[in-house]
Amino acid sequence: MSKDELKIRKNVKSLSTSEKNNFIDAVNALKNNTKDNILGDNRYDDYVIWHAQTMMVPAGSDANTDMRNLAHRGPIFLPWHREFLRRFELDLQKEVPEVTIPYWDWAADAAIVSNDDTPPWKKSPLWQEDFMGGNGNPENDYKVMDGPFKDWITQEIDDMGNFSIKGTLTRYFGVDVPKLPTQMDVNNAFSFDLYDSAYWDVFSRGFRNALEGWPNGPQLHNRVHVWVGGSIELTTSPNDPVFFLNHCNVDRLWALWQDLRFNSGYPADGTIVDRKCKKIDGYNLKDKMYPWQDEELGKSIEDELDYKKLGYIYEKPWPV
């Protein structure tokens, strides 16, 4: 794919009014699309269910979902979410052509200073009424009261993975952790030359685990979920569209790490084994990723390692 054919994922701060509106229109169109849905009440809710149900599948003979699952807490975290974003972006483009997922540089927002009583988050373009809307109302169960998604009915699931439960979009900024990750936190993750290491879980040393945010956690990706709070803090976290902007930034950081290292970083096929020295099914390069593994065009982990082959690049991947 030539450079001219690559679509650009932009910083939220770079979006024009029309680009914001196009993204919002595409997201709302998926929420209203009941003809292409597979699992939920609409196409958007399919992504909520995929995410939540994948988190319920342990990976490895030594694992439970608190240690390692088929989308989190191990080396699959970054390629799985890259595929999740790719599929979501393609669905957005079916609704509004040329739309791409913007990324939220939360480290830049962490540096916002307020010289008055205005909370710093109110100075971020992300949380304005014309884009994602703002914080939830503590007097109304932290329901989001402004922005284009304020009246959304969210898709929740129970402990058995059933998805008949409904809710509302909620947020409670800074309640469980006071601050977003900083640029220094990001820089520290980039100090790792190794992508991941045995035993491929929340205790591993490497870039993946640092970026996912388990060491001394919650940090980086995890801290963002916890700082926003509410809907995005659950296994059904894609209920909040901010999920996709957060993970787009996570993918951007991985892409930059790959570019700086001149390789994908992912461990060689067959090397990812658990504490019982058994291969972790679903985690090795040739493995197709759950829950799309039975699709004819389902992607393997290896297919996800070169992001440019997937058709996109990032605008200004590193702060300037």
C-alpha cells in the first residue's frame, strides 16, 4: 500500500468541526444500525459484547481471567485491540466514508493547567459538548448529561456473559484516581527494549505490560479507564465511545515503539508458554484471534504487526 493510500488517524485537537461531526454521525449510525448487527441490538453494541465476552475467556492452562484472557493481561493486548479498532473503523466508514478514529493524547491533557476554579478537563477539546460531552452528574448517578451520546442506552452483561441488561452512559472524572498519565509516564514505558517476557501476564517486564498499565498500577492505559470512570471502567467499556479514542492513542504509542525498534517486537511463534510449559492457545503469531477465529478472513496476531499494511498512519505520532 502506497503512502498516499494510507488513511490518517488524527489527534483530537487537530479535528475540524466537520471531522468531529462526521465521526459523531458515524458512531451514532452504528448505534442505530440494526440490520448489520450480529450479537446485540445494533452494530455498535456488537463491539461492547465482543470486548466483554473476550475478557471472560482465560488464556493458558495456568490462568484465570484475572491473570490473563484472550484480549488483556498478556502480549495479545496490543494486537487484539489493533484488530478491534480496525474492524470498528471499517464499520464507521461504511456509514460515513473517509472517517478515521481520532486519538486522545491523554498525556497532553494531563499537562493542562487551570489558573481558576475551572477543572482542567473542561479545557480539553475532547470533553466539549460538540464532541464527547463531559463528566457525569453526581446528583443523577453520574449520568452524562451533555454531548451527542447523553441519551444512549448502554449494553451491559451479567456474570455469565448474557447481554439482556441495559444501562445509561456514566462518567466520574478523577474519583478513583486523581490524575491522567503524564508524558514522563509514557517515556518510562518507552525505556523497555523488550516487548514482553515470560510468563506473559500482569507480572511481565516489557513495553506491553507497562503500556497496558499493570506494574504499580493502574498506570497508562489502565489509569485512563479508571480516571474517566463509570461506563468505561467495566468489561463493557466500549459503551463509552471515548474507549476507542483512548485505545487509538494506545495503538499510536505501540506503532511508534515499533518504528523506533524497527521491528514488531512480538515474541516468535511457539515461545509463549504458561507456567506449566504449555503453549497458550490464541497467543502465538499464527493464531487467529477470538472471537473472529472462524471467519474466513479472520486475522492472526501476525497480521496485526505492521500497522501500515492495515491501511493507516498517525498524524504527528510523537509530541512536538
